[in-house]
Amino acid sequence: MVYRPTVRYHDVFQKYVDDVFKVTSLDRNQIIRAALFTAAYSSQFHQLMKPYFYDQEEREDVPLPQPKWSLREAKYWLEQNAEIYGQNAVKDVPTPDLQPQGEGRRIEVRNQGAIRASLLPYS
């Protein structure tokens, strides 16, 4: 089962996630999952949470729960569903060399599965 929360956060966080997205091969969901994945092992996260954690009934401080994953189990942040880890690995597929055919010319590629891609020249 996969949990799909709606996350609302300040623009400053969106900018950071977008910046990380641009310089890595990760998607935005992987970046956010990686942050959650490492937070459980972060002393800064524990210090940040400490003032907000207490037993509602006993009114006393309690420790944060222990994560159910180890830092070596990347499948939990790399994949949306950890059970499919490694099944969606990117394969090295040869790409034909596309030569520009003139200024501003649009290139369209269609496959038999009805997937359509339009490539416009970089300006």
C-alpha cells in the first residue's frame, strides 16, 4: 500500500526541491521521500521535534519512534512502492543521433503505442 499525502509548504521549500530536481536525476517525490527517510536519523530533526513530543495522557516527554528502515535501505525513498525496487531500473537504450534540420524546425517522434513527443530547438 502507498500513502499519498498532500503536502503544503512554503515557496522557499518548493524552490529548494526544484533546484535539487534540476541538478539530479531524481524526481520531486524521490527528493521529498529522501528528506523523510534521512530525517529519522538526523540529530537536527530530533532536536527540532523534541519540544513537540510528549505523551498526551501522562504529560511527559517521550522519545521519537524508531524508524522501521535502516539507512542502507534506499528502496524506501527511491521507489514509491519498496516491493518493486529494482524492477523499474533505467536501461541503457541507444538514442539515435538527431541533427538539427534548420532554424526553428519542429521535430515530432511517434511510436506505435500512441506516445507522442515534440522537440523544439533550444533557443
